[in-house]
Amino acid sequence: MRLFIGTEEECDRRAALEVVKQIKSKPDSVLGLATGSTPIGMYRNMAQAYRDGEISYSRVRTFNLDEYVGLAKKHPCSYYYFMREYLFKDIDIPADNIDFLDGTASDLAQECARYEENIENCGGIDLQLLGMGHNGHIGFNEPDTPFESLTHIVELTESTIKANSRFFDSEEEVPRKALTMGIKTIMHAKKIIFFVKGAAKAEVVRQVLQGPITPKVPASVLQLHPNLCVFLDHDAASKLNL
Ligand code: F6R
């Protein structure tokens, strides 16, 4: 594991640099992407690298971790909409290279199977970006999700619904279900960037990186990944035993 601790801005820059390095060494890289507040600064830096002519995303393919059930791409709270706003509209990635879970699919189980197949057909994810929820979730893999899980449908926990309600007009509007890559899908990525910010997650960061590996803390499985880069701001790292 490689661990970088710095200011929020330093983490945003350094994490984006990992992606830039990845694309320079393999222009047709397959990226796994995340939504949420954590990667926004990093995405700004990734878009800047494109504007500066440092890299092109024209051959990159992307798969996002998750999507709400029932929200169409054009819904302002859908994860697709988020990605378009914070990254896709600012880079040269062709629309056909963006694969996304469709939360409006009529057969959700089939949609999950399609996603797994497409990831495999691309040769697997080269670099997966992960944020983490306050309960240790990665993607929408809530506590007690089996480590063997592939892309699947989830019922969101009350704590996640509450946390995510900040993006909606009210808590009632947050969908109760989502589709997510599974923990096994995530762990198959060749390299993982695990990015956490904020004092509110400091205790769970300690459990994830220095506690037992257990489905009760889904992100703790990352200790088993052979190529893990961790980016923590000073607050998120404040309870680590260094
Ligand atoms: C989002 C995702 C989630 C978030 C997590 C942290 O695609 O997979 O696991 O990474 O909920 O969200 P923020 O960054 O908003 O604290």
C-alpha cells in the first residue's frame, strides 16, 4: 500500500496525477470512477490536464461504480448527471466510451450481468477510484455485503439515505435502491485509488486500514489489494497510528 497524507488540495492534485500517469502509460486505459463530494477536486485537476494538452481521454473507457434505481440519466441527482457535470463535459472522452449502470433498466439483474460482462470484455478495470461512506461502504456496498459480491441491486441503509439526502430536495426523494459494482468487481481492478477526506471519517479510516478485515467494514477488504494507493487529507488521517 502507498499512503499519501496532505492538504485537501494536495490530495486532489496527487490523486489526479496518478490517473494522468496511468493514461500516459496506457492511453486506452479502463477507469472505474466514483461520484460524491470527495473526487470533485480531483476531477477538476483531471480536466485541467486535458485542457493543458497533457493527456487525451479519447481512447479511455470508463465504468462508474454505481447508480440509483429509478433515476434516468437526465435527472439532476443521477450519478450519470453528476459525472457529466464534474468531468465528462470537460474532457474529450467519446460518449460511446462511457459505460454506466442503467437504474431505469426493466430487468435490473440483467443490467448488472451486462455490466460485469462489459468490464470483462474490456480486459478489466486498470484503475479504480473509490471514496468511502461514513459506515465504511465502497460503491453502495453497505456493511455485511459479502466480499464475493459482483454487480448487484442494493437496498440503501438509513444512514446512507440520510447522508445522500444533501444532494436532494428532501430525504423522501432519495431512491431506496441502487445498482453497484460488487466488492469482488472492485477488488479485480489492477490498481485502486482510495480517497477519503474529513474528520468525520477519521475513525472509520483507522478501522479500514489498521483494523481487522471484515464485511462489517466493507472498505477493510482493501488491505488485501496488491496495488492500493491511499490519499487522505490531514483530518481523515488524524486517528491513524503512524
Ligand atoms: C459514489 C460512491 C460512494 C461514495 C461515498 C462517499 O459513487 O461510490 O461510495 O464514494 O458515499 O461519498 P462522499 O465523497 O460524498 O463523502
